Amino acid sequence: MFNLFGKKKPNNQPHPLKVNFAKIYIPTCLQDMRSGFINAMASDEAIGVLSRGWTKFGEANLPKNEMLKPIGLDVTVFREQAQIIIALSFPEPTCEGEPFFSGAVIDLPDENDRTEEAMNAAPYRYFVSSMTTSGTEIEELVGEDYCKQGNGPEADLHLFIEWVMNAAVRDSSIMSVRSEDEDMKQAVERARATLPAITEKFLAGELENFIVKMPISDGNATEHFWLVDLKYHDGKFSGAIEGEPQTVQGVEEGQCYEVAFEEVTDWMHIKDGLIYGNYSLRVLLPSMPPAKAQLYADRFAPAD
């Protein structure tokens, strides 16, 4: 069947079944039997199908004493406009390089042409979130190779789904905000007006995955970065910069940084799959293609 595993794995190395199930078995299913895979994952038997696939795949490639039970396998399937999203959870990783989640975003054919042939030909993108020493890393399957997309959010399924579905949000996590843009000015004002109340909830431990946006200037250039892994002390937020700089110098992704409360330009947190805050993105919706704008609009909670 597959000859992917080789000899017994060294200690403290990723377990080959965990890695190859996420990075080879699932993509093979997507490539070779997309229609059947979608139907199976959307059925009530999805976890059973995954578990049987896990067992057969492992037994075909591993000695019996190296087999792992498929504890923790889970699937979440939902529709977003003309796309279907299949998010998989894998057995809990215990070593750097083992996967937390994977996600397939499949473009559905026109409703009048959803034949098996059309479904099998539907374009898709596939992402894997894996454990690192400092958090998570996301890779995308491009052709036959995995391309690193950088550090991912913390190991939370909802955040991973949000990352996958909002690749454009991540791309625009670095934003040059024109000072003359009145709509963006109003977005900043709204974010700052609501920041005190949301910060109180953050300090009370009522929020998960709370992040803030801040400006960094270098000469005439200004970029706005999300600051993650937040702490708050003495009127300042501190955390790690998310996103690679495009124009400013002297900072890099993952760098620890500090921003005064009054300098924050936006905030965001996610609950039950909905985005709260992120006023800077909301004002960009009219400039997006209608389908993409609607995709993001559907994920926003009502503005405060």
C-alpha cells in the first residue's frame, strides 16, 4: 500500500502514523476520491470512517507494537457560500512536528453540476497545523510539497478554522492605514472606544484568544501588526508580533513588543467561531470581491 514509515522511530521524534496520516493519507483521499471523502466526512459515520482508515493505514505500514489507537480523531464540516470546509482533529501531539489539525477548503461546483465527476475535479486547498516548541506551525500542500505558512494560532480548533478561512485576514494582519482614510479613522475610534470594556473582560479571564493591533512606524512608513499571546500590565499590552513586516525595518514576526493602551488601533477575539471586534477589517469589506466580502461578513458577530 504505502512504504512511508521505514524503521522504528527514534525517541523524541514525531510518530510516523500521526504525521503521515495527516500529511499523506488524508491528501491522498482528497486527491483520488474527493467526492466520496466529502460525503463520508459529512455523514454521521465520519469518525468511524476516519478511525478505520487510521487503523488500516497504520497496520499496513507499522509493526503491531508501534500502532496507536485513533483516540482524539474528530471532524467538523460546514459550508461557507460556495465552499465546503473539512477540519480534522488528530490524536493529541506529544512531540514537535506532530499534527494538531488539518483543514481542507474545497470549492464546490455549481449547484446544477454537482456530479461525482465535477466534485472529484473541484479545486481545493489543504492545510496542516503542527506542534512546535513555541506553539504551532501551519503548512499548505502545494503540488506534492508542503510549504510553510508561518506560525499559527494557539492549538485551538476554532482558531485554526478561523486561520484557514481567513487567510486574507492573516495576509492583512500587516496593514498600511492611510491617515486620510475617514472610514479607517472611524474604525480606530470605535476600537478604542470599546477597548476599555473588552480589556476588563480580558483581565477577568472571560476571553480567550484576545489580540490587539498596533502601529509601528519607520520613517514615512507605518504598518499595523496584530500582537498575540497578550499580557497587560501598568497600562501596556505586551506580546508577540504576528506577521512578517513588509515595509518597516527593525522588527520581525514573533518578536516581543509592547504597546501603550492608548496606542492600540484595533482588537479582536473569537467565540463560537465568530469574530468580535476587528473593526479595521470590517471597513475593508466593501472593497473586496462580493463573494469574499460575504464570506467574512458571515463570520462577524454584531459590532459593539
